[in-house]
Amino acid sequence: MLRLLGILGTIVAAIGAALVTWPQFFRLERSFPFAQIVSLRPIVVLLFVAIAVVALLLCLPRRTRSFAAAIATIAILAAVANAGTLALRGLGSTHLPEPTADSIRVMTWNTAGAATDIDAVVKTAIAMQVDIVALPETNSETGTKIAVAMRDRGNPMWVHHENFEGWDANWTTLLISPELGDYAVVESAAFGETNTSIVPSVVAMPVDGNGPVVVAAHAVAPREDDMSHWRSDLRWLADQCATDNVIMAGDFNATVDHMGRLGTDGGHLGRCTDAATSTGNGAVGTWDSSWPALLGTPIDHVMATDAWTPTGSVVLTSLDGTASDHRPVVVQLEPAG
């Protein structure tokens, strides 16, 4: 009887490890609670390592040796699989090449409203020489102050925004350098009809038709009560990346794990590919900034269609503990070909 229970326990453990390591295989990557678990891969690695250590200790008594060895093997394999996934996506690169005449630098930073000082945003944007800034949870007044301060320091920006009324989390602001041309915001409505559902995104089109469509994205967080809204937000954002020339940046409240089956033509989300994953930062956590970067969750992204080639990215940690609970991400893009 104990032997049978041990076999059943081993089977259940193996299935459980597979579910939390690769929920995409089971089409559970956007289902509660697997969506939440897979977003914490570094923590999952540590948990599997801890389970392996305990199981190896339980191998000492002869009575539990077989079952404990099986559990230790499963835990070690799962830890290696999760750690390998993180390593392939990139554990940290701080390299941005020198900008060229054609390059575009894009920054996204969920400022958490008043939690982030305006001057911090301005100094960071200017120091990183950015051309596009996506600012979820930043209202139009704050966005205008940032643009004015940047203009006064020699880096003018046009200000675009979208809001669903209410506090800062219901706003998203997008700054675009005049050097990229004139842009106009596509008229939208709330609740997932022509925008994301609970918090807004901004879609800006080039007025003369030349240049990329620029999207400042903000999907709702995948809380248990908001899972359907979160899933519809990701689908809507994927639809914005259906054309040839799109740059999309913001707080997606999703890792690339959650984007399974939402990509087309090799993209992660629609035809857009995550630039950080392509340039060595795909596993560096952008939230929560109070955690070490390699234990956090990479939910803030700069993405682009294959009209653009990412040549470098950085996840900035210098303001940890002094500003938003999100870290800024900066990416350099070059026109493909």
C-alpha cells in the first residue's frame, strides 16, 4: 500500500512540477493560479531547490529513500528547467550602443502616480537620450510638466494621453520627440471595445503616415477577479501589433510566458517581439522594485515588429526604493535592414 501511495505521490509531483514550469503546454498560462505562479520563476527555482534539499535529506532513512529520491529528482529537473529558461531570456545586460542617425530609444516607466518625482523622470529620459517615453499611471498634468522640463533642457516632447477618469492609475501618458514627426491619438473608448479594459492605453498614429505606430500599453493586473479583463487586454494589445511598423511599450502586467499563442509571424504578442528578451534582459525583474532585480517579475516591456531590430536594452535599478514600484526599461531600436 505504501509503495502504491509513493508511486501516486511521485506522479502527482511530476505533473505539478510540469504545470508550474511550463503551463503553456497545458494552455494554462493565462489561468488562475498558474499565471501568477509562472510570473515568479525565480521564486519557483528557489522553492524547487529547497524541496530537493529536503528530499535528499529524507533519502537517509531507508524507509523513505525511494520516494524521496524520486521527489528530489523531479525537483532538481524542475529547478534546472526554470533556471535555464531564465538564463536563455537574459539575466542582465547594461549595454546600450551609441545611438545612430536612424536609431530610436524607447523608455517605459510605470510611475505609480505621485510615487515618482517628476525630476527623476526628466533626468532619466534625458540621460538615456530617449525619443519615446511611455508613462502608465501618469496623468496629463504631470506628463505636461515632464515635457516642459525636457524642453527647457533641450529635449522637447509632444504629449499625448488617454484617461478613464479618476486617479493616476486611470491615466497613461505618451511622450514622442518632434524629430519623429507629428502624431495623433486614435480615438478610443473604455472597457476593451477600442482600448484596454480597466486602465487605458494610448495608440498614436503618424499624421503623415510615415513612421511607426506607437502604443503606450497598460493592461490590468491579473488579480483573481480581473482575469477575464487581463486576458482581453492582452488580446487587444496583440491586435495593435498586427501591422508592419509598430513600437509598443508599457506595463503589460504580463511576462512573455503569458503571451503564448498570442504571437504571430514569430512575435511574442501579435507581430511584436520583446526587445529585452532579444538583448539579454528578458529575465530581469521590472516589478517589484523593492525586490532584487533577479527575483522580480519582468512585466514592463518595449516591443516592436520586425521593422525594427533591438540592439540593446537596460533595466534601470539606480532608483530602487526611491520611486515607483516599477523599474524603468530603456531599449535602442534600429530600422531593420
